[in-house]
Amino acid sequence: MEHGWRKIVGALTAVALLALGAWASEVGAAVPAGMKVEVTADFESLTPNQMVKTLTTGGGGLVATGGGGVTGAVTVVGVTTNPPRDDNRAAVFNATCLPRTKPRCGGDRDLYQPQQGNVLITDRVGDQDGNGFVDASSGANDANGHILSLDFTGFGSGTITPKSITVLDIDDEEAAANVKFIAGDAVLDTVAIPVTGDGGIVTVDLTGKGAGAERMVVTFPNSGAIDDVVFDVDVECVAPGERSAASTATAVHLAVPGLELDLTLPDPATATAGTDETDGDVQQLADIDELDGLVTAKLLEATADAGGTEPANAAAASTVADIDIGDGLITVGAVISRAHTQATEFGAFGSTLASKVDDVAISGLPLIDVDEIIGLDASVPLLDLGEIALYDREVSDELTDGRWIGSASMTALRITVFDDAFPVDSPLALLNGLLLEVGTTTATASAAANPCESDTTALLDASARIAGVDLGQVPINVGAGIFVPEFAVGAGVLTAGPIAPAGHDFGQALGFTVDGVAGGGIGVVEAEGVFDGVNGIADGRAELARLDLFGGEITADLLSSWVTATDDESGDASSEGGASFAALTLPGWGNVCALPFATAQPGGTCTVPPNTELVIGVADTSLVTIVLNHQIDNSTGLQTGPPGFGCAEVGDVADCTVRAVTLRTGLDVLGLASQIVLVESQASAAVPAP
């Protein structure tokens, strides 16, 4: 087996064409100190023909509008009066299904109101066998004379303020149909239900009636059903406080059924934490050589962290450098996969910001070419043999069963060979079913929801771009040439964002042009805004590899910029950002990272103080001022300050832009100053005071 894999080396090639992708999501909102929550009993989360004893939020027949859910339950009782029975026969009727047209579709055509979905009735037969559903083989059928009672004493504050109720099928002889609101032994109000006629429907306005009621009793002299019972309930804005978090990270997973191989390197990193707990795990391998060279890599690392603190948070990351599968069959230069989540009692978010894939090749042929674009959640055929997926990402923030849950997952690269890709008598049949996953991370954080919520939202904005010119279509004189900025799709300015109030945008492209000056390489931009109900965070990131401008006069292996802006309800606003360079070479200065004011960073990059200005000559004709790590206070539109004074030093400002490089070209033919911007990130955040 150790040498069998060598039969397939050099057997596959692939060309990938992917499309630029973008994704956005909404996030949770903040809450005040106390409030009324509007609740609707719509019965939609219940099952047709189900017997009903209680109603709850979070999937139990009640919907709390604009709130995190109300604790407790509404008790439901339905009894028949003709003939009188005292056992509870309240049941769900499917009003979307014309009775007797399908199995267990119910027995009353007068209740056919498909726009209503599920409605509540008192069933004629009930549940005598105790299985939780009506006994009649035809399904639920409303009784000819019945009473439906809803008891609110175990729900929220125990009293309600009625708003409206929808009633079905009040025949002419049922003029005595009514709804009573009761507190203790006192009847607060009695409201007559209008006659609808056979098969009719009416919504009764209950405004000003029954305030402070503990029970609602609906009396039907004959048939009838109720739906969409809308009421306000007082809730105490206190969350239980339970929190949890979990994360996992895997660097590489390779499965080859034909070789009976299922290999994960290193072992997955995992972390779990409950309320006020923390956990972490790191798995790392360096200079890997597995199975006689089947898998080699410079570095494989997986980390996982989880905290049940406030806020609950989880993070997973995996890093892969220079991996080789099958002696050149599949090679990957670098993969970074990240998943991060956070949850409070007021909201949650999930993020995969800063994940990236670089230098993927199959049998020595690049996965992506210079004119192609790759994007988020993209997949392409591997000839007719399989599929290649990049940035397989899922994020969510949701309120489920009284808990805010944020989740995120990312598989940065997945290569799959179909089970029947090669004939069974072919040596390449060893590849059938191959699965390679590089950089898989997952994170989940949850917190018990505060039952209150308001309309407070964070105002978040982030954007990023690889290149641009600040004068639009005005001709610009750079060096010896005069040219107009025109950017071709897929080979021009790559941008992400803006996003507002919250969401995510992502782009990756190859090749660009700055005002006719050839650029190149791989550009990645990402913009994200997240809000957990308390903290608003906006991030912008941009990265460009293999820069070549002005015929090689300005080159770089890597330019990157990032900026983060944060704010919360207390007004504690801030922003910070920076830029990194690898082998940035400038005329007259050489490698920037070798200059005395540069600071080395991990991974062979360096940074310089904010707003570092240098003068360079371009194309032997012009002097150009270049600003490195250029930082701008967006609230004023001005540079944050002299060298060394950046976004972080401004203070109390959550609105900043960072450019890795700004080229100030002096005056153009119209006498206007111009700038070429490379690798720009921008972010702003504002959370109104409660």
C-alpha cells in the first residue's frame, strides 16, 4: 500500500473557473431594561391533528415578536358542550387542506381557510387512546358546541393585554358566540364574536378589552375555531445566564478508499466550555513526511478555544504550509481557515473572516489562472472526475428555544474524486472516492436569551479594495504616460462591501490594472460587520500577493491592510489597523523590511509606523511621494497624524481607513493632485446609547 499511490502521480490535471461570490446576513438586536412583548398564538409550529395542552415560545405554537422568548407556558383546555364532556379535546386543525380530500385531512369543510395554516379547535372525539393525536381516522373535526380556554397564569407575568383574535365559521344560529376575559373569579370583559356565515372568517379587535386578564374563554354554541390570538405580556428583562461554547479544527483530512487510507493530520483540536469555563487545545506537526512521502508538509497546525464567559465565544483556526499529496499530485502553498462565534443574552454572530487559500495546483498545473476569479463557496468540476470546492462556509445567528446561538464553519479547500471516476480495471481506480479536506474549522457559542428586545441596532460599515484612484475618470499623469483609469471586470479594481448594518462580503481575484499601469498577482478583500446586541464590530481586510508595477520598479511578494472598528452602548468607541509588507521593493530604497524603521513580524513580513512617507522616482521622469501604512480618520477625512500616529492613537473614533500603499503622483495635466491607492481597508461602527 505504501507505494501503490505512486501509480497515480501525474495522472490528473485540472483547470478551474470560478465566479466572484458574496454573502450577507442579518444579526441580532439589543434590548431595553424592561418591556411588553407581543405574542401570537398561531399554532404553526404544531402538527395537524395534535392534541394541545400547553403553548410555549420556541416551537410550541407561540411566536414572540421582537423578543427573545417568554418563559413559561399557556395552558389550553377544550371541552365539548353538545354532548358535554370534561376531558381536554383541544386539537390542531389543518385549515390548508380541503377536508376529506386527503388522509386525515379533517372533517369540516367550513374550516377551509388555506391562508391561516393551522387553527385550534375542540375535537369531537379527542384522544381516547392516549397517543397525543385525535383518534378519528379522518383527522380532526370541530365539535358542535364547545369551549376553548387559554390560561396565562403560568406564562410571563401571568396576565395579558389582548389585542385581537381570528375566529372561523360562526354560523347564523351562533349569535351567542363570545370571548370572555377573566382575572381570578371576575369577568373583566365579554366581547361578542360577529356572525361570519357558514365557512366565514373574522378578525375581532380586542383593543381596550380585558387588560390584566389571566384567562381567555371562547364559547361556541355550535362549530368554530380560533387562530392568531394576539396579546401583549409583561416580561422581566432578566436572562438566566447559562452560556456554552465549542470549537474544533482539523488541518488535513485525506481519505483514499482504494488504499484503505483515512488519515487526519494532526489530531483534531477540540475545546468545549460551559458557563464561566474556558478551554483550549493546540495540535501541531512540522516537517511532516507520512507513508513514504504520500503526505509531506512544512507545517500543519490546528487550534481550538472556547469560553463560557460573557460573552460566550469560540474560535477555531487551522494553518497549512507547503503540503504535497502524492509527490506533486496535489500541492497547496498555504491555507488559513478560521471560524469565530460569539453570543450574549441579546444576540449572536458567526464569522470566518481572514480565511484564505493560496497556490493550489494539481499535477503541477495551477488551479486558477491569471484571468480567472475565485470566490466564496465556489465549486467547479475536476474534469468529469470529481469536484473542487473553495471556501465552503456556513455562518448563522439565530434564536432557538430561548437561546441565542452563533455558529460558523469553514472548509477552505475540498477535493473530491467520484466513486466511479475511473474503471475498476484501471490503475487509477485507486483514486476513486478520494477526499481531501484542508483547513476545516467549526465554532459554536450560545447564551440564554434575554426575553426583552428593542429596535436598537448597530450601524456598521466595512469595505476593502485592492486598487483605486481618487480622481475617477480624470486623466492622470504618472511617470512618462498619461492614461485614464479604466478597470475591467475580473482584471480591475476588486472591492468588498460596503455592508450595512451588518453582514459579510468577500472577493478574490487574479490580475488587476491601476490606470493602465500593469499590476498582477492574487488579490483578496473581505468586509464584515457583526453585532451581538452589545458590541458592534466592523472589519475590513485586503491583501495582494505578487505586486509588479511600472515594469518592475515597484514589486512586492505581499501587501496587506486591516482595520477594526468597535463601539458599544456605553459609547466606548475605538479603531485600530495596520499594514504588512513582504519583500516590498521601492526605487532608491530597496527592500522596505530591511530599513531601520521597519519591524519584523511572524511569517517573513514586516510593518512600519503609521503614515510613513518616502520619496521615490518612477520611470526616471517623476518624483512620487509614497505613504506606507497610510491611516485616515474618516470622521475628518484627514490623515490621522504624523508618522507613528495612527487610528489607535486618535481615540474615541470608530471610523478609520488603512491603506498599505498610497502613491501621490503630484500634479496631472489638469493641475490636479492624484493618488493611486493599493490595498485599502475601511471600517466604522456606531452603537446608539440605550
